[in-house]
Amino acid sequence: AQAVALIISDSEVETSAKPEIRKLRNKLDDDINILVCTHGISEIGELLKLAGISVTSLNNFRQKLENLITTEIIR
């Protein structure tokens, strides 16, 4: 796998998801990307960007996936 994608559809879940997403990041190899999709800009977005995890909205999700694929092809 090149990436793991998570979609968080409820803003109340975002708070409880933060530690779980960090655990996932620690368990995966560094070369596996984690893409978290939320409904919009939120508190979780800024926190996870600091941890090296890509966060996007549903509107930009497809573009982020395409960027990951393009980056892997170039390597």
C-alpha cells in the first residue's frame, strides 16, 4: 500500500480520532502516506499537518490522491 485514507464525517468524532490517527501513523512505515478527509477546515487539520499527515476536504480528496500517485510515479 502507498497510502491509507480515512474519512471523518462527524465533527464530534474528530476530537476522539486524533490519538487513534497518531497511533496509526506510528505503526505504519514512514513511506506510507495517511490522508484524512474531513468536511472542511477544522482543528484536526492543523494538528495532523504538524504530525506529517495530509488533511483535506472531501472536495479536494480526489486531487490529493492523484498527487500521491503522480509523486510515486516520479520517484
